[in-house]
Amino acid sequence: MDEIDLKNTTALIARDFEIEGNPEGITEEQLFEALAHQIAYMLEHRLEFLLSLMYRLDIDERKVDAALSPAAPEMANIGLARLVLERQKQRVFTKRFYKPPKLEDEEW
């Protein structure tokens, strides 16, 4: 991920997941760790909010269910953090490369 995409992805994740501190200038790995930590907290203390956030971010419900399953290959917070990071990277890519055409002002 290039620097601009990382900055935009970090901004989205920091806003949605209330990650405090200065997220600017962190690496993708550091972002992932901070996100996983925050999701672990949310799983314990704010589960309903976390699940509504997953819905709002348009993360596939089946993937969320799989990450939360006791049979999942990794801890729930890690699996959910991977899903969130991938989804937010997709959003940044889409915004960057598929901009809507600029509408010109029309006089009525």
C-alpha cells in the first residue's frame, strides 16, 4: 500500500474505531495491531456497537460470523481486524480510482 492510501485508510479506521493518539506516520502493521487491540476491547465491552459498525462498513456477514466462530483459525479480534483493514483498503482504492464525473453547474 502506498503512503497516500495508508494515510487515508488510517484516517478511516481511526475515525470509525475511535483509535486515539497520532495515527499519522504509522506502518500498516502498527495500524493492524492498534485496530486488533481496539476490536478486542469492543468484543469485551461494546459488542453491539462493534457488530453495527461491521454492518455499516459493509463487511460480509458470513465473514464476520466465520471470524467470530470458535473454530476460526485465529483469535476473533485478529480475524475481524483483517476484514476491516481489507475493506477499508478497498474503499480507499475505489474512491481514488473511480471518482464520479464532476457535475457542472447548470442555471435554471
